Amino acid sequence: MTRRPYIRDLPRTSWWLEQPRYIRYMAREISAAFIGIYVLLLITGLFRLSQGKAAYETFLASAEGPVGLSFAVIAMVFAIYHTYTWFQVTPKAMPLMFAGKRVPGAIIVAAHWFGFVIVSAALWLLVGS
Amino acid sequence: MSERTVELEIQRYDPEQDDAPHFQIYTVPYREDWVVLDAINYIKDELDRTLSYRWSCHMAVCGSCGMAVNGEPALACHTFLRDCPDRIRVEPLQNFPIERDLVVVTDDFIDKLGSVKPYVVPKEEKDVDDGEYLQTPAELARYKQYTACINCLLCYSACPQYALNDGFVGPAALALAHRYNLDSRDVGRGAREEVVASNPGIWECSFVGACSEVCPKSVDPAAAIQQTKIASTGDYFMSFLMPWTRK
């Protein structure tokens, strides 16, 4: 009896196209790139502000142009997806015990969304409009 | 009226004759209460005795009959024909070498499982006559979900990191390491660290989460690995704050 195990390999570059759950994972990972680019834009805005009113207004005009707005919309969609996936996994990374029992994951996720809304509202009141 | 049937498209591989696996189609009767394993047993008993596969308990306890059913890692005994289309593709578990037909080579997992010391390492050995190592229900609740692992390997089959990185210790072994680390009777965490907290240990995991999605026992290996990452990161920073605790 000869042993001759057959080895199947995942394609090294296109493996993530094999299953919907891998595509969702890659979308989650790539969302960080959009958030990163958005942060760079914010820093650029601050830098332009330091250069004076005219420089800042040029920056604002380009940010409000079709390219700037389209990017902002795409970045927001990815940011929401990123937030959603991040909050969804919090019960896995931070399981809580209360009175000798596990706190249900849904409560931990809901608490994160609640905190997110409170912080967003506070920021809006402080610096918004 | 003719009897309703189901077609099973089963991947075959005979190491003595085949250079590569191929599919063979079998037609079996449909029964409302049959699982895929029943259909495969029907093939073995009635149609083709050369078909090789593993199974034992037929009730999702032994963890032997893991296969890819329509591309999804599943226990053949836990997948009803009534939940499948009329043509079912059955392949050996992905990410493992194929020994023959639906039987895979599991040596790599067995070695990795052993490397994390998946047993209670007590502070001091007690004689049996000295009684049990006692534990409260709350202490049990901390790790109980991870004890449900049946080593069925569906999680390894779903994990792209295991597929792409040969050294990755993988979901079930890391979940079991976490199970014993959380056990109040165990002091083996330090001894497991070398394997668990290494790159091929928890840090090769990028939290795809597929392992937990396919787990038939709701063990949630992805959760165990993320918790281990947090604990291990804590160890790393503590080793700077309190260098005398460094091992």
C-alpha cells in the first residue's frame, strides 16, 4: 500500500474570491485604508489652515468638489462598515462575566453603539454646526 | 410515481491509480430524515464499496465525518438532505492533504494540538486518594464553551490563514490552549506561551472569523484567539513595567 497524499493549494492571490465570507473579511480589512486616507485629508486640511485663510479655502473648495465629495461618501460607507464589524466582534474579544454568567454578546454590542451615539452627539454639540 | 432521488457528486482519489482527484456521481434515494452521511453510507452499502470516508457516532459528537458539502465545511451527520439542493457536491475537508477519497491526513493538526499541552497542568500533582481538584460553577463557566470542541477540523478547513501559512497552529488547538489557560486548576499558561504567543500561534490569525462561523459546537475559536492576543499583549507590556516578572 503506497501512501501518496494529494495536496490542494488555495490560489495565493485570489483565495479571497473563493467564498463570500472571505470577501466580507477583505472588505473589512480594506475599510481601514479608506479611513486612513480620510485622516490624511484631515491632516492636510489642518496644514492648509495653518497657511492662512486663502490656502484653507482652496482646500475646502477641492474637498467640496465632485471628486472630494465622492471620496467622502465612499469613505463614510467604509467607515460605517468598519464600525459595524468592529462592534460586532467586541463580545468575542471582551467577554464579560456578571454574577457568574456570561453577559450576552448582543448587550455588549448594543452598549458600544450606545457609547458611539453619545460621543458623536457630544462632539456635534461641542464643535458641530 | 417514481421515488424521489438525490444526486451525490463525490470527489474520489485513489493514490494507487489517480494522479488527481475526480468526481463520481451517485444517485441515492431521498429520505426526509436522512443526513448526508446516511446517503454516503447507502452508497457504501449498496452501490460502491470502494468509497472511503470516516465516520463513527452519527450524532455530531465524535467529529469524524467532517467534509466539504457544497463547498462548505460541515459534519456529514449534521447536514440534512432536506436542507440541500437535489445535487450535492461532497469533497474532503479543504486545507488538508487527501489520503484517499474523502479521508484527509490530519497529522499536522494532531502535532499542533499536542504542542499546546491540551490538558490540565496542576500546580502540584495530587494522589488520587487526596481527592479532586475543586472548582466553583463560576470558574467552570469561564471556559466551558471551549470544552465543547470535538476536533472535527471544520475550523481548519474554513481558515484561509491555515491554508496559506503552513506553520499556523490554527483555531481548534489555540481555542483548547485558551480553555486550559482559563481553567482555575491549571498553571500551564507559561508553558504554553512559547507556542501560543508566537507568530505561528495567535499572531498569524487575522480574525477572518470563518472558524467560528462553521463550528458545529459553537466553540467560537476566533473569540478564544482574540482573548489570547489581548492577554499576551498585556504580558508584553507588563514585562517592561515589571522586568523582574520576565521569564
